[in-house]
Amino acid sequence: MKTSDIASNSDYAEEAFTFEQISESSGDVLLEFGAPWCGHCQAASSAINEVVSEYSELRHIKIYDGKGKRLGRMFKVKLWPTLILLHDGKEVARLVRPLRSDEVRQLISKIN
């Protein structure tokens, strides 16, 4: 399964992609690593959702991260939420623990 086959998701997906599948993705993708019970993730949620809703072409994929989750380790995720902006499978930029929508907007502005 390719990331281009997957639409954005509003909940953290337990079924994560492999690093290879992410690397083969085309276009712009915003990966969000976190967990539904994480207070930092909950605090950042409204800012992230506000900005993502302004970019209809951007795929926003929420990935449930935690112990034993390889994809988060491959991307060297240490804190939640971590947003990783990809263009054609390559990391363009990342943002850790955003609290304001302008922080997220600044991250997404790096795709142009």
C-alpha cells in the first residue's frame, strides 16, 4: 500500500506505514506522530487541525507512536507531537510540540 492510496485521517492510526512506503510517497504529506492520550498532542490538536484544513491538497497522516513502533524510531521522533513535512517522500522540515497555529503555518509554508 502506498501513502498516495491513503487519505488523511483524523485519529492516530495504529496501522502505520513502513519507512519504505513513506519514502516512496509523492506530493506533500504531513506526518503527525503522537498518541491519543498524550496531553501535548491534545493541546496541539486544534492548532494543527486549523492549519491543515486550510491546505486541501496536503495529506495529513496521524501515526500512533510509542514503544515498539519502528516508524517513529526511523524518523528519530523523541517528543510528541512531532510534525514532519515531506515532499515526494523526503523530509523538508519538522516541528515538535507546536502550540499555536502560526507555528504550524510556518512549517507548512516550507513546501513551496
